[in-house]
Amino acid sequence: MHKPILKKQEILEMAAERKVHFLNPNAVRRNQSLGDRTGITGFGFHRIEIEPGCESTEFHRHKFDDECVYILQGVAEVQIGEEKYSVAEGDFIGYPAGGLPHTMKNTGDGVQRCIVAGQRLDHDVCDYPNKGKRLYRNRGLPWELVNLGDIADPL
């Protein structure tokens, strides 16, 4: 059963799922899916923690899903396209659908805490340019990972 309200103490005591990105073993985070816990299905809303030196995800871009990050604690380096930016507590990062590829790395000495939110459309396409891969995601079907070089007409 979903709860419409999660109190601060419940969130602090909630178990976090350890996630390692399937294409990047250094992209390790602890994830609390607050939106899932309250029954939200149209977008993901997560409280995450990233250890020093770890990344949030593999460098990627979504063709259709918007994403954003709000930093609660810590410092990081965000790469968007070829540019790198320093970010810290209180900073907001928007990753619009169809935008540049991006990732974030904890460059501080302590745990970085963030809120990460993103759409959950029925269909999305995600490119991983450093890995030469494209992921097709269709709700209810297995994900399909292909080599970018094998695509005749990329989006």
C-alpha cells in the first residue's frame, strides 16, 4: 500500500537500494525511490547518495525523458557535453530531453546527497556515447541495447 506522505524520520530510516550502473562499475549510488513509495508512476523522484570518487551514472542522454538534479549536500563535477562544471549544495541541474549527454561525479571528501527526478515515459531512447551504445526502453518489454555503429539512421 502506498502512503501519500513520507515524514522526514521515515525517509531517514528508509533502506536505500545500492545501484551500480550496468555500463559503469564506478557509477555506484544508494537510492531511495520516494515517488515509488507514494505511488507516483509518471516520473521518478529519488533521494540518492554518492560516495567520494563515484559517479551518478554512465555518461548518457535521453531522447525523450527530461531529468533534473537538486544537490542537498556535497560537491561534484558535472559534465554536460564537453563542458565540465563545479556544483554544490543548493545547485539545480536540468537535463532536457534531447539535450547533451551528462554525468556527475562526487569530487568531495564526504557523501554527496541529491534529489534526482525524471520522466517515465512509455518509450525512451538513451545514448551512451562513451560506450558506443543505445538503449531502447519500452514499458512492459525487455530493454534493448544495441551498438550505435549498427544503427542505419540514428535519431
